[in-house]
Amino acid sequence: MNVCLIGNGISTLILANVLANRKIKVSIYEEPKKKQKSISRTLGISRNNFNYLIKEKININKKSWPINKIKIFNEIEKGNEILNFGSKNDKIFYIIKHTDLIKFLYTNIKKNKYIKQNKIKNPSFFNSILKEKDNYDLIINFNEKNKISKKLFFKRNEKDYKSLAFTSLIEHKVCKNNTAHQIFTKFGPLAFLPCSNSKTSIVYSVLDQNNVIKDTRVKELILNYNRKYKINSFSKLEKFKLKSSILKNYYHKKILCFGDNLHKIHPLAGQGLNMTIRDIKVLLNLIDLRINLGLPIDNSVLVEFQNKTKHYNYIFSNAIDFIHEFFKFDNNFGNLYSKKLFNLLESNSLFKKYSTKFADKGIFFNY
């Protein structure tokens, strides 16, 4: 079996590793792009997905930092959480630096005889794919802006949040640092994500319709909302525009869209990569089943993959969007609704159980 992966992001590299574990030949085609080394960007991986990666020989234990609790605050209750998840004895998710994960995955790929890396140097590559003049059983496309996506996968539900996500890595006085903090401020959600006992990643999604807010102002806001850390320094603030996107059709013949090309969501819950890993589990379960039964890996895999994931991904994406819109609405009314609601939910063990499960496994409770 031969599989073609078009892209060079983390989702591409994870899927390549997982496919190669099954002795499936993988050809990665990387598209030219500007090199952007992100110093401050981090990724949150849920416990269930973390264990799956370990099982698939993507052993990132030494590169990751465990989180055992999440505390949630609103604008009014800056010092007292309105909700919390987890416990001091349980790991609920892991933080890993974007650059560390990329390096680790590339190192694995270079050692794997089933994976071949290629550079796309000629536009004729896309023409051959579109004209079906290739030798691949499946083609998986991760890029929403290339010729394949523009030609075949242009129908999407999109939303512009009119916001910028700012990321930075702060160095601070050493402290016990295994609790993440999410503050729903009047400017947007602010997350403190521990990376070690002396470093913490910050993701601040700030409403900025005209792209005029200055870095100095963002730092001022972070310092104002910080209640835990004695900060020594900030890394350079990095920023990107916030948009959500859900593709309407996942596949065309033997071409499947994947990763951010399939769905992009607001980063407030750190679930973007987790959604993709859940998709990988479903896709690989379908492939494993066919391998075990001696059946061909063909278009039927893509049909079944869409049938199994599309409605779940749609619900999950909209649930994340609802959380964002609820707190945005709530801040306009002095946090009146969140305070009452979460006072009620804080003591509800069933709500906490299923909320934790939702963050860990998404809606795929059976994977």
C-alpha cells in the first residue's frame, strides 16, 4: 500500500509515523513556505491522546510537562476560580513546545525506511494528482490553500473572530507548576499553560477588529490578570488571526482532507491538535480492520471515515464556539450568568465527570 501525504505540519508528521508503524509506504510531499520558528507556541495533548501517541511509538514523555488541574476564572472573580477540573494526583493533559514536537517527529521520520520525504518543486505535481495520474492508494491533503483544495474542497463553514491570538513564553520564579489557568477576560480568553517549574506559555485571544492593539498593551493586560507568577521575562510576542473553519465534504474519490484543512477551531480549549489525533484514531482503526481482513485500502475507507467523524466534529467545533460566545456575552453583563451557572455546576460531580471526558476524548467516548 502506498499513501501520499501533502503537507509538512505536525498532523502530517504524526500520521506518517502511525501509518509507517503498520509497514505502509508513506510519501510526504512538502510545499514551499516561509520558515517561521515559533519560540513561544505550545500544544496541549489530552491524556487519552497522549497515551495513544505513546502506544504508537511516538514517545514524547521526556519532552512534555504534565498538568493535573485546570482552574477557570472570569473577569470579576480574578482571584477565586468559578470552576476547576482534575486533582493533584491525576494527569489530565500534557504541554509540549511546538518546536520540540516538530523536531522529535522529524527525527523519527528520518530513521523510518517506510517514509520518504519529497519537496514539491513543480506545479505539475498537483496536476498529476487532479488528473489521477499517480500510483497512490490514498492521498491525504493537509493544506487548505493549495491547488487541490481550491479546486475540490472550497465549500466550508467559516467564522472570523475579529481577534488576534498572542503567544509568549514567560520565565518566572520557580514554583510548583502543574495547574493551568484559563481566565475569560473582557478582552478575550487568556490561558496560562505551565511548561516547567520556571516557564509558562501564554495564549491570549484579544478582540481586535482593526489589528491595532500594541504588544506593550497586551503585556500590560497579562500582568494585570496574572495572580500566580513572579515574572522575570517575556519572550517575543507572536500573533496570528483567529478564524474557525469546518469543511463540508471530507473527500473526493481517493483524496481525503485532514488536520487544519478539515477543521480549525478557537484555541481557548487547546483542542485543535486533539481533534486531529482523534481523527487519526478513527482512520487507523478503519485501515487496521481492512488489513486484518485482507481487504484493499481504497475509497471506501474515506466514505466510512466521513460517516463516522463528520457529525461529531461538527458538534464538537460548535461546542467550543458556544463556550467562546457564552463568555463573550457574559462579560457584557458583568459575569452575572457565569457566576450563577458555575456556582451550581461546581458541586455537580456528574457535570465534572462528563466535562473532563469531553476535554479528554471529545465526543468519541469509545476511542
